[in-house]
Amino acid sequence: MDHLQRAWYTQAFEVTYRTKRGNEFQDWFVKVASLAYGADFEPIRNYGPMGDFKCDGRRLSTGTIFKCYAPGEIKEAETIKKINDDLGGALQHWSAFLRCWCFVLNDSRGLPPTVGQHLDTMKAAHATISLDRWGEASLRDLVFSIPDDRMTDLFGYAPTIALWSQVGYADLKPMLEAIAQNQPDPINEPTAPPSPQKIEKNDLSTSAADLLRVGRLKEHLVGDFLSQSAWPETANRIAKAIRDHYMSLKALGLSADDIFARLRLFIGMSAD
């Protein structure tokens, strides 16, 4: 995995981790654990009235029961009840297997202090097993333990530096034409690509900033397209299409990385 691929996959991980909720997050975690642990991980599904015995999956070699929680907003009383119910159910149904119970969260902002204290209390009360809490850092480590040739199963294909170096005018032209046609009313203000200084100040993660820097290596191809365009206002059309979409995303209160990821998706869908 080269530098560009790692930046690509890091940003994909960060956005996926922060946006998936409920069963969608649980399904994603099961896929990650299956790719990382292989046959050592056993997914457990909800089976009618029997349920899942308070287990979303287990790692056989370590006696670990995983339980996911991704409500979107962590509320203290609800989270504490969730911990009590899930841990209690695991102790009841998996007593002969259980050596470690792992609570998997998708809230990058961290736990409320009372929830953290409650987990400490439960850990002391059940000293015969380990109690772990996994958040963004732990899941990032798990994702990047997946063999390089299986990462495409999780996030799709990531371009290599070698491939990016071969991208030429003919590859970018259809995408730029599609974006330009997305907005019929161009604005008249001049446009320019963001400076490296601006990239540093916009709160993007290192991985997102790296992708922007790599993208600037092909900036001259965009200039070639604009200089050859039959429409004098093409640059403004492209700028307006992206700017309008950016403003609509910013109004949602999304993070800089989430906005960047959705702009990439918007450009890709325009090209399609």
C-alpha cells in the first residue's frame, strides 16, 4: 500500500466510521472483523424471537464477545442501560466462552464521563473477564490490519501513485465537462485552486489534505481543459457547481472531512 492508497483508505475509514448508525454500523463492523480475523471471527445474527444472545460477533481464539452501539447521539442513561443489558446477556448466554467483552462505539467525540465511570465499575465487578471499549482509534487499527489485497472488499479500489502519475487530459476531460454542465448560470468572479496555505487552515485531516496535494499535481490538466473549452464561462460553471454543493453540505453542519468526502462523491457522480 503506497502513500496515496493509505490516504485514500484512511479518509474512507474516517467518513464511514462517523456516518454509519445502528444496524448499518453493526454490519460494517462485522465485515471489518471478518476481513481482519478471517476464520477466527464468527458473526452472530439475530435469529427470530431467540435474538442474538447479546452478541454481534465473537473472536474464537480470545473468547471475545463484541457488541456494537451506534445510536448517533450518546445519551447517558440509555447508554448505561445498554451496557448493563448487553453485558448481562453475554454473561448469561456465553458464560463458558466469555473471556473478554468488547463494547464497540462509533462516536468519535468520546463517552460522557458517567458512562466511562460506569464501564470502570462494571470492569471491577467482573474481574474474571476483560472489559474493553473500542472507538475510532481501535477500529482504525483493526481496519489497517486487513491485508492490502482485501481492502478493496471494504472500501473499493484506491488509486496508486503509479496509476495517478499516468492520468492524462483524456481521463479528466469527461468529468470536467459533466461538472460544467451541471450549472446553467455561471457567476462572473474569477476562480483559482486553493493554495497550500488554505489547505492547512481548513481543519481537514492529514489524509484529506494529502489527497488534495496529490490532486494539485494534475492542476495543469484542468488549465489545459479550460483553455481549450468552447465555452468562455466553463471555469465559472465548474466553480459554481462545486461551490453550491459545498455550501449545501456546510449548512448541514458536517465536518470538513465529511464535506470533502461528499464533494468527491458529487464529482464522481457528475462524471458518471
